[in-house]
Amino acid sequence: MLLRYKGSGLTGSSFTRPALLAILFFACQLYAENFGLQVVDSAFDYNYLDVTGIITSGEGNGFGIKASVDIEPNFAMMFSIVHTQQSKESNTYLSLGIAYHQLLNKTQIPSLDWIMHLSFEAASINDKHKHKHTQTPNDHRHISHDVGLRIGTGLRYQIIKNIDVYSDMSVSTTTHSTVHIRIGATYDLTPSFNLYSSYEFSDCDKLFLGFRYLY
């Protein structure tokens, strides 16, 4: 297992409480109609498949695939895989989770969605370093694995007919506690195909460029 960062970040028990509160929130919202609570529609479609190219500041380049499908009017299941590689290291991240989405203010801002998400993550990091010995160089490979949680919230807003922008802030405990801040935009080519790009600020910044298919 990878060593966990024990500094001032959210680790261990300090992350458990907000994660449990998020799970409780999702459970209550999922059965909101049973409690007589009003469920507000969403401005956007959350049934889609993303195919992405990724450029990072420290983990090389790679690709990503993300699928989202609504299981209830305001709930979507999400799955994603991200793989990046450079000369002596490759990184693979798997994620499975749930997102809650709804209009933030139906009357005053009819095209602004609020999104909250919680997911389980698994990471595999493959380090390959070459060490020179007395006679021949040998390759030594070290593979590390870790699992964790990611919890976050964000906004998505349609600024003009074919363009929407979004922002998201999340905290992940996978490999070590890290804050991720992402901003991006989506352009509608057709009702079923979109172009999108985003930039994520974290311990390893990432640029995402890709296509989205709405089904």
C-alpha cells in the first residue's frame, strides 16, 4: 500500500465524518418522495459517455473514459478510468460512484445545476527505474496500489445556447489527501455529440480535451 500523507490535509478520521454525512444525504435524497419532499428537475442530461485525452504536469500524457447514467430523476451512477504514462512511471485510476444533481434555483436561474458526488477510487502506480550494477543494468519494477474516497460538489451553467461552463471542488484520499479544483466548458456540436475541455488544479495539474456522446 502507498503511504498516506499525515499533514494538515483531510485524512483518516477527519475525512470519515463528511463522507458518512454525504452517504446519509444521498440516501435521504434518493427516497425524498417517500418523505414528502420535493424533487427538483435538472437543467442538463447526465446520460453520457466521455472519451478524453489528458496532458499532465508530472505524470505524462494519457487518456480517460467516463460513463454516467441516471438511475433516478436526480441521481446518476458514474464510472471512470484514467491512465497516464511517462518513461519510468504509469498511473491508472478507477472510480465508481454516485452523483446528485438538481436545479439550484428553478425560478430565477433556470439553467444552473448543483451537483454533489461521492465515489470510491482505486489507484495503481507502476514505477520502473533502472539501476546500474557492477556488470549489467537491471530493471526494477515497483507496483503500488491504494484505495480511497472522493467527495465533491460543483456547479454547471448554460451561458448561451450551445455552451455551458462548470466548476467542481473535491477532496480525495487516494494515495494521499488532495484537493482537486476543476473548471471547464462544453460545446454542443449536435444534440448527441459535444466537445469539452477542462483544467484541474491539484498536486498534479491536468488538462482534459475530449468528446461527449449523449445517449
